[in-house]
Amino acid sequence: MVISSEMKDDMFIRTIGANLFDSDFEDGENDSEDDLLESEFEFSCEDKTICDVLKTKTVTIQHKTCTSRDLVGLQVWRGAFLLADFILHNAARFNGKNVIELASGVGLTSIVAGLIANKVLATDVDRENILSLLRSNVNKNNHRKNIKVAEFDFFWDEYSQSLTEEIETSDIILA
């Protein structure tokens, strides 16, 4: 079964940029790392206090438009856009906070949170290249050097001491 990004035919995405999720591949044909798309997201800032803090107003990420069900973390989802938008419009809530994002996927939301928050922990499963792509996107956009990437699987029975400490010291959990 192949799952295509819910954003592919969404009117919301048309306002961001045409052809963002266009691909020359048929469903299921683009499962190699060489077939990643790179997209640039530019955002505006209305709050002068936050605008002055931001080091950039552009986020560039690599992603896929469709994958098998177990690799949906390689896609950009509507929820990532909505959470990123929420963060930017409620920056005062995130300013100076410690944030953890569960199931970060390609990292768009964590990267935007990292523009404002004190520190961010972006998590996802270590399946195929989900975690490595998340790490690559964070490294490309981590201008404040305040975003870390860690493996987190909902099916674990126990968590490492460092992950437990991150959870206990977090102010905001995004999921």
C-alpha cells in the first residue's frame, strides 16, 4: 500500500507554492533516498518582538510525496504546517521554553519551534532513513544550535535516562 501526502491536492498547500508535491514517479516508485524533494518554506512575521529574534524566515527541508505506510515520516503533513503556523502566531508561548516534538517526521515543526524556543528535541522512529532525514533537515536549518534529534518509539517499554530527563524538563510537548 502506498500513502500519498494529504497535502498533495489540498487548497491550503496551493497558497504556499505550486508544484511543491509534484513528482515524476508513479505511486510506490520513489522509495529511494535519491528521490527526495527539497522544498523551501518562507514565512512572514507580524510580531516585531519575535521578528527581531528570528535569524531566518526560510526553512528548507527534504521530503517525499508518497511512501509506504511505515515510512510516512518522510512526508510533509498538514499537521506540521498547522503546528508551525500555531507556533509563529503564538510565539510568546514558545519563547524561552523547552519543547519536545513526538513523531517529528521531516522536522518542519521542530525547526520552526527552534527559531523561538530555548531548546527543542525532535523525535521519531529509527526506521529506514526517517531519523537520518530528520537529522539532516535539522542540521541544515538549526541556526541557533538549539535543536537535538533523538530516537523515540511509542512501543518501547522503557526510555533512556537522558530521554526521561528531556521529557521531565520539557515545558511543551508537540505531537
